[in-house]
Amino acid sequence: MCFLRRPGAPASWIWWRMLRQVLRRGLQSFCHRLGLCVSRHPVFFLTVPAVLTITFGLSALKRFQPEGDLERLVAPSHSLAKIERSLASSLFPLDQSKSQLYSDLHTPGRYGRVILLSPPGDNILLQAEGILQTHRAVLEMKDGRNSFIGHQLGGVVEVPNSKDQRVKSARAIQITYYLQTYGSATQDLIGEKWENEFCKLVRKLQEEHQDLHLYSLASFSLWRDFHKTSILARSKVLVSLVLILTTATLSSSMKDCLRSKPFLGLLGVLTVCISIVTAAGIFFITDGKYNSTLLGIPFFAMGHGTKGVFELLSGWRRTRENLPFKDRVADAYSDVMVTYTMTSSLYFITFGMGASPFTNIEAVKVFCQNMCVSILLNYFYIFSFFGSCLVFAGQLEQNRYHSIFCCKIPSAEYLDRKPVWFQTVMSDGHQQASHHETNPYQHHFIQHFLREHYNEWITNIYVKPFVVILYLIYASFSFMGCLQISDRANIINLLASDSPSVSYAMVQQKYFSNYSPVIGFYIYEPLDYWNSSVQEDLRRLCSGFAAVSWVEQYYQFLKVSNISANNKSDFIGVLQSLFLKKPEFQHFRNDIIFSKAGDENNIIASRLYLVARTSRDKQKEVIEVLEKLRPLSLSKSIRFIVFNPSFVFMDHYGLSVTVPVLIAGFGVLLVLILTFFLVIHPLGNFWLILSVTSIELGVLGLMTLWNVDMDCISILCLIYTLNFAIDHCAPLLYTFVLATEHTRTQCIKSSLQEHGTAILQNVTSFLIGLVPLLFVPSNLTFTLFKCLLLTGGCTLLHCFVILPVFLTFFPPSKKHHKKKKRAKRKEREEIECIEIQENPDHVTTV
């Protein structure tokens, strides 16, 4: 290997170039040996993956177990709300049967809720009989634990000019039934049975009361409707698989019955499928539990695996037919597996970072762990199982067997004596080949379309301005969408769209969104409640809220009773002896914790309840309230915490879901920068970084404009977008920067002709496989469809439209390749002239 120094080039540049060449040729040599090993032992590499799949696949069926804790999956793992919940529970253990304040507080535990909605224009208050019948039917249920009723009115219309805000009419009423379980496993089972019977009863009552609309919700409803997506999507996933199999088979076919590879396309998709089954078996063997977010893994793994399949097929077509089939397989590995190894490594790095402890959402972490295992097995199965299939197909081709019927192809003389239909079925392509075409694979319909039509059209000088305008429009919409990103994630986005939980949430949001959930205000340190400055601080903290406070009620009681309690002993003495003994104030006993030191009583902790006025965007305003109250607990003299069980899902959710994308993006950027001067060509990495950034921001902005919230599914799709873009852009860009044609236009044509077929095959199969997701009635699958559709569309746009045009404008320059070719041509002409002069009688042989 000889390296000539370019005039004016520094010595360091020569060393970097030598290092890049050594690394590249070393990787190619390793992949060439790997291909030779597979081609010499195809039965072994075919058998081992099959045995692994059977072993782990059976284990997956035996050990399948769904995840039962939805909060553990989708709520941030480490949040201040969970610490606040532990402190609040330790101070005030939940006893839901004693205080009606819990009727508005979504406590963790067993409960049943029902909303009764009157028809438009009717007044729910005039249908008291139906409400009472429903109430009595619930209380008469067996195997339950008696509870109290908490109710709210929704869609309230007040009497005009009423000073005391009298209610004129209401559209809906909400009733909540809490069960006493006290953490007992037996009572929890009874409570679960009661909730099932409660939901059945509400459906039955709906049939009896046609004049009312009933919507039910129980504590297990979210979990049930979350897993319902997997049940609804089973048949659709199988349809997706059939569509991908069909697309891969058809796109791998040719009119040439010898070189057509329909079964290789089919076997390539099946290779990815069995690798996914093996990964699922490993997941369940390691005590993993299934959840509906894992539904995206088959689509993610298929998008990467089939890319390797189609690239190997393209690499096989680029090899010389006169070589033995084992050498052709080795050459295909040397040509393709270097880039596929790099992209698989980046998949593993990005999803590995998503599975790191920095990820705060358990569902994202579990998904990324499974994806890492799937990528490793995918890579192993592609070069082993599919490589063995390629060896057998190459052997059939070398021995001139039919690619479908596996029979010997007859000679041309024999075909000439047969009917036209027989000639069409058994033709090996020689009749279609023209005198100037040396590669019969050029007749593949995608290859022919790109070479004869698309390459000339996209590089036309009159098309380029429109492509630039198209990219400016794309960038504008992407930027506009990125500016509108907000933390509007809702757990409803992960549920089946036609489920009772979603219907209940929609009605509740419409009619009961005027007020926030009841927020517990816990004072966890002793406080001088009798001090006027403390009283003023409490009033200031509670201003703007509708407060249910024993402190406020006690102050009013002292004022009405004309009792003075300006010191500790008087304040606590009147509180215990008079205030808390009155029937209307007895429920406040559960809100105050007393301690006794000798003869002196102290208040060591207490709690209040706050309700904020909200608008339609209830969740966003509750998060704002939470972010305002928490800093006050540190700055004020009063030490308090605020808590509602819904805070566990809201607390820093936006930061928790975006961190995996930032970590994954940083990982990709770090890897590409570290390999900037090592792998293939520095400008290739530079263009790859720009392309991936453009695709990622485009998908992020467009999905925001498409009303896709930033939940765990969309975040996983954004991580996948990074890798999918690299998977398809990297081979195209690296082939371009290493091309030695005279001009950039010729280089991009060569790149598209070499990799365009595989890219188009893979993206088309990927997008067609997404279509059945549209027919799954689930918000989760609809989000998955939107994000993956944008991922495939933006990648296809960049590979076939934007990059082919922009690469003709900007570096790398191809002038030095042109000079080298001229020098070689001149040297060759001189040698030929010398030979002609020395052998004037043998000119034709020269």
C-alpha cells in the first residue's frame, strides 16, 4: 500500500489518512473473513440461531407475565412527589372512611367512581330519583366494604345576581366510593372483586336509565385499559408482518429467474422476526414483565434488521458473477458489514444510554434494555442465519437453478422451442440484456428506475432550486414546531382510545375542570399558630385557593365566641376542650397531631386542604401551582409540603422524558466526533451529523404540529429517529465522499445507484408495515404510527431529495480525483504508444 503525499499537504494529514485507510481496510478484511467463515460452514450458522430461537421462544411462552404497577412504569422513578407522599403518609395514615375531604382526593387504594351526565339542556338536579337508585344499587353490592359518598357538580349554572352563589342547574354529578383495605392482601382481593362488580353494575344501570349517561372508573381501570392496547393490536401486528413479508418478497424479485431473490427477501424478514422472539425469551427469563410500550420493539427492530438484509442483497448484486459463490458472499460482507456494524453499534450505544440510571421513566428504561438485546441478536442473526441463507441461494445461482422452483434452468436453444409463457417463467435474463450491459442485475426494477430516470431528474439543474425551496419550507415548519413544544403529557395518551377510562377522563375534563384536585397542605414542624405573624403567613399562602382549613375555622370560632387565645396554653386548651368537641368540627381531629410533654400539649403537625381555580388546561395549571408552592416552603418560616397523588405523574415529567433523548443525542454526537478523523472520511461524519440533526429536528417539530405529546412513546421514537437516520444516510454519504468520479453529480449518482435500492426497499417496507397501526383503537399505537411515519418520511426525503442536491453544491470537492484520473489516462496512453511503436505488426492486440 503506497501513499503519495499531495503537494502542500502537511505530514499530519498523511498520517491521519494512513490511519483511516488502515482501519477501514482492517475492518473490511475482518468482515471478509467472517463472510468466508459463514460460507464455509452455513449449516452451523443456520442451526445455532434456530436452536436459540426455539429454546428462548418456548421460555417466553411459559414465563409471560404482564406488569401490574402502572405508576412504576410511567411515573418518574425519582421525584420529590414520592418523598412528599411518604412523609404525608407517615404523618397522616389514610383512613378514608372518616373524613369526607377524601372524596376529592385521588388516594392510592381501591375506589369506584361514577359520573352521571344528563342530556343536553336537562338539569341533573331534577333527576334525583335516578341518582339515588344508582347510589342504593352500589351500596347494596356484596363483598364490599362500606364507604361514604363524596360528590361534585359539573357544568354548573348559577342563579343570576345571587350573592351566595346559588346553583340554578348542573349537567353532571360525580360520586366516589372508597373502600377500606388497610393494606391487607385479603381485603385487597375483595376490593378488586368489588371494583369489577362495580363496573359491571354501572354498565347494567346504563341500560336501565336511558335518560342518563353513566361513566365509571375504578382504581384498576387505568392498568386494564393500558394493557388492552396489546390485546387490540395482536391481529394488526400480524397483518403488519404479512405486509412487510409481501413487500420484501416483491422488492427482491426480478424477471430474471436465476438472479431473482424473492425467498431471500422473505427469509430476511423472518430472520429479524426470530431474533425478536429470542430477545423476548431472554427478557422473560430474566424476570421481565410485559407492558404495552414494548409493542414498538418489533417495528424498531424490523426497521434496522431489514436494512441489513437489503444491503447484503445489494452487496451480492455488486459482486462479480464469475467468482465462486463463497467468494461472492465474502465480498458482500466486506462491502456491507463494515457500515452495518457501525450503525448497529450506534443503536446499542444510544439505547444503552436510554437504559442507564440517568433515565427517570421506568417504561423507557425497560424498553431501551430490550432494544439493546434485540439489536445484538439482530446483528448476530443477520450475519449468521441470513448469511447462511445467502450462501445457499448463491450456490443455487451458481449451479443455474431456478430462484423459485429450484429446478435446473434449461438452455437457450431448449427455451426457443417452448411457448412464450414458458420462456417468460424460465428466462435467466440474457434475452433482455443489451450489448453494453455487463451487469445483469441492472435489470432490477428499482435499480433500473434510479439509473435511467430518477438520478438524471434529481440532479437536473432546473430541479435544484425547487429542492432548496422545499427544504426551506421543511426547516421552517420544523423550527415552528420545535418552538411550540410543551409538557402536556397525559397518561390517557397511553390507553386504548375506546376504553371506559378515556371516556370518563373526557367527561371529567369537560365538566369538572373548573377546580384542581384537592391538594394536601401538610405542616410537618411545630408552629406558633397563636402568633399573629404566623397567622398572616398562613393566610398569604392560602390566598387564591378555596381552602378547607381547621386553622381558619378555629379563628372564626374564636372570633364568633369572643374568646381570646393569644398564648400557647389558651390556644391549645380551647382547641381541645371546645372546638374539636363540637359535632360540626369533629372531623378536624384527623388533621391535627398532638404530643404531650409532661402537662404541656404541643401541635407537632397539621394539614389543610387547598383547591385552585383552573381552566380547561387543568394539568398545566396544577403543575404551575406546584412549582410556585414548593419554593415557598423553603423561603417561608412555615415548613410545609403539598401533595396530591396525581403529582407523582406530573412531577418533572417533561424533564424526565426529554433526558433520554438528550443523552442519546449526546452519545451519537460524541461517537461521531471521536471517529471524526478515524473512520472513512472526516467530511462524511460532518455531513452525517448535519443530516441526522436535520431529520431529528424535523421529526420533533412536525410531530408537535401534529399534536403528538412528549410522552414515553414519542421519546422512544425520537431516540429511534437518531439511529434510523444514521442507518440510511451513512452508507450514502460515505460512498459519496469516497467516490472517485470527475464531478459531485456523478458521485451522487453512483451513491444512489449503489445504495438507493436498499434504502428505498427498507423504508417502503417499514412504512407499509405501519399502516395496520392506524386501525388499532388506541392512543399509544396512534402516537407510534405518527412518530414512525414522520421518521421514515423525513429520512426518505433527505436520502432521495435533499442530500442528492445539496451534496452537489458543497464540499468535498472532486477536483483532485479528476486530476489523478487525467494523470493515469496520460500515463496509460504513453505506455500504449510505446508498445505500438515496438510492435507495429501487432497493433490490434494492444
